[in-house]
Amino acid sequence: MSSSNVQLLFFSFLLILSYSSGQPSFRPSALVVPVRKDAATSQYVTRINQRTPLVQENLVVDVGGRFLWVDCDNNYISSTYMPARCRSALCSLARADGCGDCFGPARPGCNNNTCGVSPDNPITRTATGGELATDLVQVRSTDGSNPGRSVNVTRYLFSCAPTFLLQGLASGVSGMAGLGRTRVGLPTQLASAFSFDRKFAICLSSSTTSDGVIFFGDGPYKFLPNIDVSQSLTTTRLFINPVSTASSSTQGEPSAEYFIGVSSIRVNNNSISLNTSLLSIDTEGNGGTKISTVNPYTVLETSIYNALTTAFINEAAARNITRVSSVAPFDVCFSTTNVLSTRVGPSVPSIELVLESESTVWMITGSNSMVQVNDNVLCLGFVNGGSNPRTSVVIGGYQLENNLLQFDLATSNLGFSSTLLGRQTTCANFNFTTSA
């Protein structure tokens, strides 16, 4: 199918979506969902309503995931579920990689003459076949300060998956919410349904008892006490990896994940010596730096890891901070003696990711670099990814906590705040309790 035909199908699908909200008198300019860190797995879990009658789905957030997938084997009942028929516009939109029949009684996830995609569990690195379908999805609108009324997308495109794909995910979840750069990722479908900007922002809380927040649409993004974080973001370009990084993909499919351009890394403002070719994405799709919500900690290629940790240990020693034995999964740990507390976490050497220019810097302070493993020991929350990883630098969830990141899909830019703790707020300070 030609690209112009696919675009035509895409825009016709957007029309279907945009008039399916069922509430023409109210068109939200942004949407909001909660997200909470799971204590057992360190995964980030959001909640949306789906199906008719509505059921709350708990979903692990995968910022680079291609689409929403849900376990349909386990009692998925909905009067508004519709499988995507073979060779339909929906199949083209989702880059469906197969078409076929299901030899069993018809039910969600098992219908004849339907197209399929490959739902992916990046935690276990497992992908499988899943039926493509639409169903009603409901989320809350927002004015940026509070949640407002709920709105429906009646034909939201997602994939069914078998129950086994939930293996390794947090207890009680029924699938994964993919926020990746595809036509069927949550950000694009929700923006299309309500004709707002193709932007979304994530703000992960470090707490396992308080919700962080994901916004779909543009700011304001207001946190108590009335701080609009959207007004003070540093911007850098997002890059497209031309080769898919999913567990299963079709030939020529680009990655749905979000890559940024790290040009150098500093510890306490001193650049460390790196093989900078590892920081670029090569023609095979290897290298570069991506943002991940499924890796709990930042993962570095071995030579980068060794350079960073050596510099960090030396800078810490200069402050009389004593190294102690490793505590898995961390190699580099320190005694808490001589480590002062500050508003932005333990007082330790800073780590700076220098992006496209020397003045565009993602600052990582103690709150995002140090993990308190017990009363007496702090460990550097970075792990060794081996000598030939697919991606050289994977910025993990712990390093994202209490940072707001805004992804602008239309302009391919990332806005980032660095830690909000210095501004006397946190990602848990969005006011979910009052309706707009």
C-alpha cells in the first residue's frame, strides 16, 4: 500500500475517532491519568477504564511501547468490543503483521478474519501474536490543575494478548500501556480523538503510596503549591532509531522508543572519557540513548559504566565518602557517614548528561542517583549493561522520578525539568482529589 493511501486511511480513522467521543458539547484540551510505582517490581502502573460495562484496567507504563495491549483470555467481557477485520484501514494503521482465523468459539481475542499484531513484554523480552480490536476507553479530562469530567473514546484501537504475556509484570495488572511513537500509541490516539496537540508528559513519583501523573495534551502542568512546570522546561531533540527495538518487529519498522542525543557525560562538571561513537545510533540501530520506564535503573554499556563509576568514586573520596561492599544489583555503594542530606537528595557528586550543546544539560542530583538500600548504605543507581548492548545508555525509571518530561511528537522535541525537588514540589503533588 502506498504511503499516500496509508495517510488517507490514517486521517479517515482520525475522523472516526474524533466524532466517537459521544460528547460533542465538550472537547477536552488535555487528559490526565494517575501512575504509581509498584513496591515489589519498581514498575510504574497506570489506571484507565475500558469496555462496556466499564472495567478498571491496571497497566504497566511502557513509554516506548507501540500500543495498548490487554489480557483478553481472562474474562474479557464487553458489548462494544470489535475485532479489526483483515485488510481494513485499522490493520494498516497498526502495521498489522498477519491475518487469520481463530479455531474456537468467538470471543475477544479469538475471531475469524481478523488481523494481528505482536504485543510485547519488554521486561521478559517476550512477544506473541494478538488480535487487533477496538473498544471503548474512558479517561479523565484536565485543566492542568485538577481532573475534570470523564470522556470516552468509543473505538480505541488496542491488541488482545494471552494471559502468559503478563508474566513478570506487577501483581494485579492486565496489560501494558504503550506511549510510543506510533499511530496507535496512546498519545496519538487520544490526541486524534479530541483534536489536541500530539504531546504528553510523564511525571513519575518516587513514592509507592502516592500517585504520579501522565498528561496527554499540552500544559499547563500544575503541581501544588500552584507551580506550572510546563513554563520552565529545557528542550532537546528526539531522535528516531530507524530499526525497531521491540522483541518482535517487521522488516523496515522504526523503533517506537524515544531517543535523545547525549554528546558527553560529566561528573561534578568534569567530562569523563568516552568512546563517543557509542552515543550515536548506527545503521543497524545499535547505540544511542533512550528513555525507559521499564528499566528500573539506568543501564550503561560497560566502558561508559566503568568511566562513570571510576569518576564518581574518585569525586566521592575527595569528599571523604567511604566506599563499602556492593549490594545487588548495584556495584558501587557507600557508607552514609559523611553524606549530608539536601533538598535535592544526598549530597554527592552530580552527574550531568550533556545533550546537543554544552548549555543543554540534564542534571542528575543525589535524589536520582543514590538508592538507600539500608540505614547505613547508599548505592549508585546505575547498572552495567555489558559490552554489546543494543542501546548504549538506557535512562531508567529511578532517574526519571520527580522529573517532568514532555514529549512533543509533532516537533520531535523533549522538554525536561531536571529534579522538581529544587522547586519545592514533587510528581506526587498533582491534585487528583478535586474536580475542575
